[in-house]
Amino acid sequence: MNDTVRRRRNQKLHLSCHPEARSPLPGKIQSKLASAGRVLRLVGLRRRLVLATGIAILLCLAWAGCTGFFINPSISSIFITPASTTIAVNGTQQLTATGTYSDGSRQPLSGSTVGWSSSDDTVATISNGGLVTGVATGTATITATAQGVSGTASVTVTVENLTSITITTTQGSTVPQSTATMSGIPSTLQFYAYANGSANQDITNAVTWSSSNPSVATISTGLSSGSGVATSVAVGTTVITATSAGSIGTVTSNPITLTVQ
């Protein structure tokens, strides 16, 4: 082998073994693989972000179903317990107000969260804590208000130690009456109620009036004023009575047979 051939072989061997003389193809592949790796990492990161965001949204929606999406529920209605009550003059009755909220829950209302008022302080007063006190015979409407929403209850105040009720169509009379007549349709007739046989104890607006036959005549009741007014409806007869809670239980008046002609 001559020197020329030997030098050419050595030159090829040197080129094949020297790192800088290698083909550029592996470097491009490595660069592409690195880029692909970065893309995959970005895709994985985005997937994790999307997953985390989705979980957060689901948690928010689940929490929203219970708490109104982080907004305090508002009062949608108020009811008072008891809804109606009868007390004596100077007697008391504790009322409680309960709010029904927009999320369906119910909570008692007390303190500064609720305001109380009476439609007629001359009949019954109400304290800031919901304690109603009878002042004079009659009927008053008690109102509880919170967040602009109101609920009402009816309070009837009757005399102390009620034992008897006398009804009549003659104001100031305590003589028991058994019959009355109305002419014309429609027409009206005022009935009066007195406690314990005393003309000084007018409980006309404090008793519960009833007509046995409303198709013949009706009678107003439960009003702060204007109770005991009979209105004719048709020809016939009906029986008018008045009742109230007394010291001996429910007290019922003398019945009056009313004839409409």
C-alpha cells in the first residue's frame, strides 16, 4: 500500500471518529424532540389548568345551590305566631316572627332585625320584642317588618274576667233580645255586644260575630271598627250570635233570630 492510499484511509477514519465531523441530522432530531417535549408539557399544563378550572366551577355551582352563590338570601315572607289571639285588657301575649328566605330556609326574627307595630295603640300596644299588651276592648292588627317584607297577626282585646255576653240591636241596652227584623235587600242593621251585663263594657269590636245562615244575612266581624253590622242577602231567617274567650272558657251570647223580609 502506497503512502497516498494510507493517508486517504487515515483521513476518512479521522473524519468518521471526530465529533464535530458527524452528520448534522442527529442534532436536528434532538431539537425537534426537545420542541415536542415542550409542547407536550404545555399541553399537559393546559389540561391541568382546564381540569382545575372545571373543578372550581363545579364546586362554586354546588356551593351556590346552598348559599345563593355567596349572596346572603333575602326574606321573601314573614309569618307571626300565633296568627290570631285574644287577650284581656291589661293582659299580654308574646308574639314571634319567622322569616322565610329566598333559599327556602326559615329563621326566627328578633332584636333589631325586625320592627313591630300596632294598627291601633288605643286597643293594643306591641313592644320591640313582640310582647303585645291589651289596652281597651277591640281588635288590632300587629305587623312585623324586616327587609321591607311584612307579616300580620290579629289581636282581639276583651274585658277582664268575662263571664257573659249580651247582644242587642239597641245601643246601650243590656236587656237580652231574642228577635230582630230587616226590611229590604240589601239593607243593614247594627248589632251591639256588652260584657257582664254592663253597658259600660262595649265589646262589639272584640267579639266574634256569626250568622247561622249567611245566604240570608251576613255579619261583619274581626274589624277594628264596624263589626256587628248585619247585611241582608235574601228573604228568610238566620240566627246571630257573638262569642269570645272568657275567664270561664268560650263565652257565647244570647241568640237573636233575624228575619229578612
